[in-house]
Amino acid sequence: MQTQQEFFIGELHICANFNEVLSNLTHNKDKENLRILYPRDENGKEQEFKIDNAREVIAHAYIACSQVKTLILCAPKYRIEAQNALLKILEEPPINTQFIMIAPSKNALLPTIISRLRIITYKDHKELPRLELDLCKLDLKQIYNFLQDCNKQHRSVQEVKERIQALLLSAHKHQIPLGNQDLQAFDKAIKQADCFVRENLIFAPLLLKVRSAVLKARM
């Protein structure tokens, strides 16, 4: 019969700030027995965890080691096929191998994977970013300049989601009357961010809806 300590073969860290948690987790780790798999593109922007990333994890897990080695997996989204590939190795982990997964929420992972990991949740108290927009006087030039700036940045999924939330909060503070369809557009925008849609393409329809609501309120 397995004890609880034997049953859990690693940890799942639920957080918004991946880099801060990564820094804390690796601070005192032996670098020779540590491998971090954090998919990013050529610009350094985080990407979803794909089947090729899972295969890389499996390959590293089966490298023989006399000491405990730690594999850290970090991503805003884990593809189902990648999770299925990881499942067998999490159910029957190689000797001297510890897994640490970092994700924005438990919903990012299959229940069968979650059940094998000890869950650690971080409460994020940081303030939402301030958007350089005057919503009450929002015009097409403001929108264009904002989208141009978005196109130059390489923000993480979490940062984009925080900016979407900041726009909605600002609209509420300015008492801009958003209808049900407008609010649904914000929900859709969050899902688009999770799917790595470009930030300027996410914000363009949102800002046009806000501007439309402002103009209607003036009539």
C-alpha cells in the first residue's frame, strides 16, 4: 500500500507569475540535476506545451541518474495530446525523478494528472496594469495608436489577460454602459488570449465596442 508521500510524485504550482515561482523553485537546486521545459518562441513569448515538449520530458526522465533529478514543466496551456503523453510517465515515474508542473489554473490539466501531484496555490495580489487610454474621449486615433503599441510588444498570455480585465474595469469605473454582447466579447477575448491570438487582434473589437457604447451614451 502506498503512503501519501509515495503516491505524490511531484508538485503542481498554480500561479499567475511564472517567472517569480520559477526563480523561487530553482534558487537552491543543483543545476546539474535540474531541467526546465518552458516553451517560448524566438521573441521569448511563452507558448503552449505541445507533444514534442512532452516527448522531451519523457526522454530526460529516463536518463539514468544516481541522484534525484527535477523536471520543471511550465506553460500557460498544456495540449491534451501532450498531457496524455505525460500521463504514463507520471503514473509510473522513473527512479530518482521528481516532476514539478506550473500552470495558471487546475483547469489547464487533466484530473488524472492533477491527482498525482501535490497542489500549491499562490494568491496573486498585484494590481491590474494601467492602460494609456481616455475611454470617455476614445476616438479612432487613440485606438490605432494603442493597437500599434500592442503589435510591438511580446506580452505573456497572463499579461494580456490582465490588460483585458483592466479595460473592462476601467469601463465600469467610467460608467460606460456595456451590454450583454459587449460583456460576452470580453469573455471571448480571455479565451483568445489563452489560444495565443495576437494582442492587437484581441483588443481591436473590444475598443470599438467601448467606443460605440460611449457614443450611444452621448445621444
